[in-house]
Amino acid sequence: MAPTLVRVGTLVIKEFLAILKDPKSRIVVIGPPIIQFFVFGYAATFDLNNVRYAVLDEDRSAESRELLARFQGSPTFRLVGGLDSSSQVGDLMDRQGARLVLHIPPTFSRDLHAGQSAQVQVIVDGRNSNVASVALGYASAIVAQYNAEHGGNFAGRAPAAAEPSLQLVSRAWFNANLQSRWFIISALGGLIAMIVVLLLSSLSVSREREFGTFDQLLVAPFRSGEILVAKALPPMVCGMFDALLLAAAAVLWFGVPFRGSLLALVVALSVFICCVVGVGLFISSLSATMQQSLLGSFIFIMPNVILSGFTTPIANMPRWLQWGTLINPLRYIVTACREVFLQGGTLSTIWPQLWPMALIAAATLASANWLFRHRTA
């Protein structure tokens, strides 16, 4: 046992030195993870802010000015100017001068005081359907609040007569302010760890082949299993280091709450990294050059990110595609990280995510071991 540990330790040190000496591998470990984390943290958000809008106020009354003041006071919208006629709307939308146009007709205040239904037209740029639908939702909420506060008074009735019999009081658990940044950043460590581990492990064997040192490694007194373990450990250590570093940055820099167990997070990341390193070594064993390894890694990364639920809910996917996500390890680590960060997850609560990853890790590592032995026989 002791000689085996010595041999594996020697190979692990050699692999760490190879990573540090190789510019491509060194950059993968240090630069991109930090850059990607901050780019995602600041740029990737589902919250809508500063939506450019224009106003066509044909009523020009105190009531219309009060309604417009509510839009101007909202951080969601940013006024870019007023329009004089409806003929200007088409040109403004064509050149994307505004995402939304608020049109108040000349009968707005008259209809309100007559107790009739007053209409306000909202024209949105539908080229980006997501932005359009969210902006419509915000605009509808502002109009509904305005109507709830003043609708009864305009008709000459007492305010109590206009109050609804049912009021909805909402409360969001785990993310009180519904900040999408928390949703994204809490799972970002797992995603970036996958990229780092996959690239490093996929380059490990192909780098030896490209540099001409792989044959020397095979004739050395090392078993194939020892070589494989030594190739796997450095990427795993680097991936865990990056993931924990980014988890700390999520809490300390972006203010994402960490309500769960650190042990649960470390265990989940460890099992997930085992899944990824098995895939990386499988790709590396198939590849003759580092370029082939990089290509194989990126072919693996893209569909895994799309099918992980990182940005789009898995429940919205077709049923047959949902079944396909069951073999995607990124799906489980994304859920586990969010549970630990936002929900206060522990080992017992994330167990439904751990055992599928353990099965995937066993399958990928066994496949990588078989292929490595087969290719080196």
C-alpha cells in the first residue's frame, strides 16, 4: 500500500507542476473562472431595469400627470421623451428609441370622473418577447395600483366603496426581494467548477501524447490505475478550490445569503467533480491532441448547461428532453447549490441530488478507467 501511495503522490506532484508550467492549463485555473464569475454576477440577471419608454399624453390633466409620475418614480422605467402625435410611435419603435410607449387618450380624465372605464394604451417592442412581457407586467401593476387608490374617488363615491373585498398579500420565501442575481450566482460555482475540471482533465492525457512523454510514462513502473488517479486528483483539487473561492465571493461580494451547511456544499461539489473528471479523462483518452480535447470539452459543456436548469426551468422543456436531463450531473449540482445557499440545505435535504450524481460519477469514472486501460494496452 505504501509504495502505491508514494508512486501516486509522485505522479500527482508531476501533474501539478505540468499544470503550472503549461500556459494553457494555468490560464484555465486562474483567469477565466474569476472573469466568468464577475461577468455572470453583474451581467446575467432576469431583473428588468431602466426600460426606455416614451409618453404620448393627449389628455394633459392632473390625473394623467399623476399616473406618469408613478412611472417616472419606478426604477424599472427610464423616460426618454414625450411624443406629440401617434404618427411618431412607429418611427420610434423602428429605430429602437424606446421599448415601450405609454399612450394616454384625450378622454382619460373625463372618463375617470364620469365613473367610466378609462383606457391607457401600452405599446411594446415585441422583438424581445421576454423583455416585452415583463415590462407589460410592471406597467400593468403600476396602473392597477393607481386604479385601486383613486378609482372610487373619481366617480364621486366614498373611498371605502371602492376598496376591494379581497386583497392579495404576497411574501416570497428564501428570496424576499426576488433578486434573480441570487438565483444565478448561488449555482455559478458548480458551473464554473465543471468548466475548469473538464478542461484540465481532458488535457491531461492528450498533453502527454502531444509532448511525446506519454510513452515514457507507460514504460515507467506505474500501473495504469495509478496513472489515472494521478491524472484525476489535480483537476479535482483545482475545481474544488475555484468553487469554494467563488462561493465565498458570492457571499462576501454580492451579498448572496449562505443559509445551509458548508459540509453539504463540499460533499455535493466533491461528488459532482468526480462526475466531471470521469468525463474529462474519457475525452482525453480518446483525443490524440490538445485541440481535440478542447473541442470535445466544449461539445460536452454547451448542451449540459442548456439542459441543467441553470437559466431555464427543466419543467418547461418537452417531456422527452426532461428525461434526458436525468443523466446530466450539472442539473443536480445546480439544484443542490441553490438549496444550500438559499434554502438552508443540509446533507439530508440534498440527498435526492447526491445519489444520482454518485451513480453518474461511478459510471463516468469506470468508463474512463476502461477506455484508458484499453488505449494503453
